[in-house]
Amino acid sequence: MRKLIGLAAVALLACGDTKGDTTPKAPDNASKADASLCETKDKRVEEFDLNKDGKPDLWRVYGGKPEHMTCKQVDFDHDGRKDWLEAYDAKGVATYQKADFDYDGKFDMLKVLAGERVVEVERDTDFDGKFDVKEVYDASGQLTSVRRDRNGDNKPDQWENYSGGTLVSTSYDDNFDGKVDRNETAAQAQAPATAETK
């Protein structure tokens, strides 16, 4: 009897009939990146003009006690706006990176680091100025989950779960009400359509 109840529960989860029960918990939206590391107020800033056009394109920010470099900033397209930055802790280890890939003055990627290891990455995949994808990695550097915001309301509505860096399952909130409407295993997603599944 217990076996039958267990099988029924698994079937319900696969069908998404337990709406709300399988919705992943809201992620901690507090940024793990310490923005103060790259702020220049009350800090010493060294400027460099690498392309010799009379305008700085590389900045090194120093602060803390004892003083150390807290941030490096680069303007790759020489428009006066920073396109890439990397922040450092007191030991000189990088803690996060930001990048503006389309040079519009808005950062499109935030990568949080723990030494050489990536902790999480946020991306603005449609370049609208808002992060819509968040990747989370485990202590070994393997991807464990991806949260996607498909409708631009700053809330995840697609959750991908990974094991050993391989996609295992995906949950979807199709009507964007904050609750899972359907679950799909990686095997189901890759299976060819048949007359029954069309």
C-alpha cells in the first residue's frame, strides 16, 4: 500500500497537479556583490590612458586599511563609460565581475566569485537593463540551477535543476502567477514528439 501511495505522489508531481507545492522557494535577491568595493568616493583612484587619446580608459580604485586595490574598471570602447569591472577583497582575490557587452552603459552580466570558483551569475539576455537569468553553482563549481524570468516582471517563472552539471528537470510557471504549472524531466524534453504527445 505504501508503495502505491508513493507512486501516486510521484505521478502527481510529474503532472504538476500539486500547483504551488512544487514551486521553488523565492531566491535570496540580496546581491552577494559588495558594490562599495568599486565606489570611488573617499578612495584613491589611479587613471590610465592606454590608447593615448587623452581620455582615461582604465581605473584602479584603492581603499581600506591597509590600503589595497578594491576595484579595476575598464572602458573598452572609449566612450567614457566603464564596460567591465572586477572587485577585490583585502587579500587581492576577485570577488565579482561586471560586464556591459553591448556598450549601452548598463551592465549585462554579474559574476560572483569565491576565489577561482564561480558562485552565481546573473545575466540580462535581452539587454533591457534588467537581469532575467540567474545561474547558481555548488562548491565544486558545478551548475546546480538556473532561474529565468521570461516575461520581464523581475520574478523567476522557469526553474532548471542540474545534477553534475547536467539538466535533470525544468519547472514552468506558464501563467506567471508565481506557482509552478508543469514539470518536465530532461528525458521528456528530449523525447521526439509522437501522436500521443502532440
